[in-house]
Amino acid sequence: MKRLGFKYGQTRKAPVLLDSTPFQAQRAKYFRKMDELRASNAVIYFHDETWANKNEEKTTVWFDEEGYDRLRNSEGKGHRLAISGLLGVNGIDLRTLDIFKCDEVHSMDSGHFPAWMHSAASTFRAEHGPNAKIVICVDNATWHNKLTPESEAPKRAWRKQMVTDWLNLKKLKFDSYRTKAELLDIAYKNLPPKEYMADKAAERFGIEIVRIPVKHCVLNPIELVWTGLKNYVRSQNIRFSLNDVEQLSLEWLSSVGPEYVRSYYEHVLKHEEIFRAGDKIAEELEADPIDDDDVVDTLIEADSSDDE
């Protein structure tokens, strides 16, 4: 390999093949749903989380003639804030904004998120009235997809008795002499439909949760809000205090008005069109597949013509 000009080293992050069939299927379902919602003038909010560190600062700074830049020595990222927000056509909804302190391992979890979703859904229903169609678009973070206890599947780490209890609860028939592996196989073939705790919290107020396709953060306009927030905090953070970072974050989020949102939505719609166009081409190619036998026959005919 060295003689061919290659060298051995650590790879960068593995690329994700967004043109694979599962991703195409997710996009088709998502775009169809979004088209329906937009056509019906549904109230749509986009959700996401981000984190702001105490020591957020710009990575590009001025140097003097001797090569010195800042006076402060880096102390790492330090403690940070978890920020969970919802973006609507008028900006970030400050009433439902969730900001709390956490360490370097973020503290958003499957217990905190459904409780927050319940509160946010209640606020939106009260604001928009009983008849409005309201939707919250979320990504596929682990804590967003926490299953309800009723829809959880048995785990391989369970004792055999726990598996049999699960089967009895679901009223599934099985022979008592079956091994644990066989019982798990029966369970996995009869799993109930997935129900998510966050969805259930929103459903109590007639609000639907729509999931953005996996690995498609470019389809979520709130990501652009977070980019602006990080840039603002880094440019204004001079005391490296967590309280200052929180205040700066609130300043930026409060400034995101309809003009910003309009540009964010336009940016996302451009990405949507790119995906739609690519998926349409892929679908057209699939509709007229090339038969390997036809290719072979064509090559044979070409060779025969050359011989003549």
C-alpha cells in the first residue's frame, strides 16, 4: 500500500450514506407529512437542544507582533448550560424555554424531557385554542424516543420469570417447557406498537409530535438559531461566568424575531428541495432498472459487429 502512495492513519468520522433506502423512506414520509401540515395551515414548532459552556470564547483572535494573543489561559470548557427551545414563526418561544445548569455530561434525559413537553404542550394549547392543529417537530435523540412502559420490549438481561410475566401480561400463549431464548423469540415476534413518553405527554393536549429523519439536522431551522447563539456568546463572553453565559444566551434568543425565522425557514426549504429532487431522480432510475442480461447481450452484439 505504501508503494501505491497510501499511508496508515486514523480515519475521520465515517460518512453517512444519506442516499440509502432507509433514509429515502424516512424523507418521503417526512416531506409528505410536512406538505399536509403546511397545506392545512397547522401551527408548527421546531424543537432542539444545545449546550453553552462557561468558557465559551472565540477561536480566532488578534495577535500582537510577538505572537501573543489572549491573557487568559484556557481552563477547558467548564460547567455548562443545557438549553431546550421551540422555534415558531415569530421566534423562540421564551415561555417554554428550558435552561438549566449541568456538568460536561449533559443532564437532559428521558425523565426530564417528557415533563417539559407536557408543560410546553399545555402552554401552546392554551394560547392557540382548542381547535388549532399544533405540531412539534423533534429529532431522534435518545430521550425523545423513550418508550412507555407498556410498549417496552423484554430485555435479554431479564430473568426467565420476568419474560414469562411479560408474555402473560400481553396474553400471549406459550409452553411452560420453553427456554428463555424461545420465550424471548415469541416476545420479539409479538411486540406492541411503539409508544413514546414525549408523544403521550403532547397528545394529552391534542398536539402531534413529528420526527425529523435521522441525521438530517439541516432540515431543522432551530439549528441556525444555535449557531447564532454560540457566535454571540463567544464574542461577548469576557468574564467567563456561567451566569453571564445564561444572560447572553437569553439576549440572543430574545432577539430572534420573524425576520430571522423567515431566513432560517428559507434556508431549510432549499435543503428540502435538494433532497426532494435527488430522491425523485433515484425513484425514476429505480422505475427503469438496467437488466444485467441486457447489458451482456449488448456487449456481445457490439463485439460481433467489431468482428465483422
